[in-house]
Amino acid sequence: METNATPPTAVAVRSQAGVQAPLGEVTGEFSGISLKYLKPTYGVGGQHEQGFDEGTLVLDGKYVVATKKIPVPVIIIGATQYVKDWLNQAAFAAGLKSQRYANAEAARAAGKRVDWIDDPSGAINPVTGRSARLGPEITQVYDLRVLLRKPTIVTDVKGDEVGVDSEFYLRIGTYFYAPAILSFEKMAYKPLNDVLLQSRVMAAQEQKVGLAQAKLHHWLYTLGTTLLPSKPGRMAALIPELRRMQDPTTKRGAVLPAEDVAELENLMAALSNASVSAGEAQSDDVNP
């Protein structure tokens, strides 16, 4: 069992009804809970330039909580979809920031290209001999909200072990968790979408509800990073990766103990309504 964590000055006000909110629904009253950004370290960009190793997951721009080889357990508490500008490598390296839109139609209304089209200039693709094609100027994004389980060891940018009790202040069962948010976009979007869809289908079958009402927070997942190999027309790319955690005993998906789920149910209203921490109005754009 871990040592007791130091809670924040303001703590969550638990739902009086004690009823869990469906994934993404905002209900209940709360104070004091905010989400810290969890970000992968790419081969370029701010975190890498600060000295964090490529492939690490960094919480709040300070703490290494996972590496390429060692992911971190998480509980899913919500997921939000939207679209944003697709920045090419040059724009990303120049530090430009993308705009966000609620959906593709909102991006289209803002003058963005949201579908593949023939090049209006009439240019010909030298490989196919057909009209050159221009791709969408937007990318789909998931902001995944999770409870991040406190790792055995957390390090700073220098690799020195640090204390993080004030970050991992939510206790569920015998573990402490930090509320966090991580963005999946570009090549990371589809793998996450596949995992979420598969999970929702299984959860809906188990709980005998529709997909929109399926609860995912009774299962355990892992967050880490993986390298997508290169293939024709695409360079190798590092992406964040979500996977169902496996129970070594049953060889099936790992689940929270019933008593832990009951504790979590009492926090879900507050967690669903948690805001992103001050100074982190939006996530950084990812490496193309």
C-alpha cells in the first residue's frame, strides 16, 4: 500500500445521489479537481528540447510517468472528439498553433478543406498519371481523460526520482491517482478510436445498455508510446498508445475490484466536470 498522499486544499464535493455519470456527461457539483496534461515526448518540440527523452510520457510538463518500455495503468473517465488544423512539419517546427473546431462542418464553415479533392491547378500526379489530389486541412482529435495510477518511480527531466504526492491525491482502493488528459490525433487517432469502440461494444453487451451509455471506468488500461514503422508514403512516427490491461491470472481484460468501482462511482460526477488546469488551455500540436 502506498503512503498517504497530501490532498489539495480544495477537494471534490461528491454527488449526493452517488450515481455515476455516463462517459462525457457533465453532472454534479465539484471544486478543486483539475486535469493536468499528459504529453508524449516526440523527437522534436518543447519537451524534447527541455531534455526529456523521446518516447516518455510527461505529466504537467515536469514528471516522467511512463517510458517506451514501461506504460502506466489508467482508468478512463471521459473522451471528447473535435477537429483541428493539420500542421505540416514546417509549420510545427516553426511553433505555429492550430485552431480548433467542434466538428468538420464548423471547420468547413471557417474555410478549411475537410475532404480530399482534385488539385484545382490541374496538376498531374507523376506516379499515377491522374489528377493530383489535395488532402484535408484538418485532423480529428480525441482528448482522453483518465485517472493516472501513481507509478512506483516518477522522475524529473534529469532522471532524478521526485515526490509527487500532491499530484496523485485521489485514492481509490489501495492506489493513488492523478486526473489527467491526453490528446490523440493524426496517426494516433484511429488506433485509439478502435480501442474505444471495441471497449464500448463489450461494455454495452455486459451492461445491457446502448453504446452511448456504456461505462468504461470499471476496466483498467495502460498508456504508453509506440513507434509506427515507416511504409511507402509515410515516415516512422511515435504515437501515444492506449491498450486494455491484461489480468495475468485470467488472461482476460483487467477489471477494478467491485469495492474500488463503488468508490469511483461517487467521484464520477466531479471528475466528469473537472476542468483543465490553469495555464493549459489546450494541448500542444503533435509532431506530424
